[in-house]
Amino acid sequence: MIDAFHGKHGMRITTVGADKGYVAKAFLAALFRRHIKPHIAAKVIGREAVHQRVRRMGRTVGYQRSQRARKKIEEL
């Protein structure tokens, strides 16, 4: 679906927000291969490098802004 969007619209998706359920290793690895930053609420479980990378991203300003915007949307 992401590849189809890139081809159809000529734009690149740079970030994807998702729930904790999308913290699967295969999903995250596919996003990183496409150079897309996942803004996913990271779980403490998962010792693979891809899970650690997502947890580190939680400290970035972009991730914090994304989560703040998501909270506003969910409150509506």
C-alpha cells in the first residue's frame, strides 16, 4: 500500500503512526527498509535491534510531536 502511494502521488511517506499492536519485528523492519520512521507507542518487550531502535526514537522531538497530535485527534 505504501509503495502504491509513492508511485501514484509522486510523494514519499516519511513517518507512520500506529498503535502498540504494530510493534511486530517484520512490520518495523519493512518500514526501516523503506526509510520510513515508525511513530509507534513502543512496548518494553522485544529485545531485537529493531525494537530497541523504535524505543530510541521515542526520545526524538518529531516522535513527541506526533504523539501529542495523535492524542488531540483521539480526544475528539
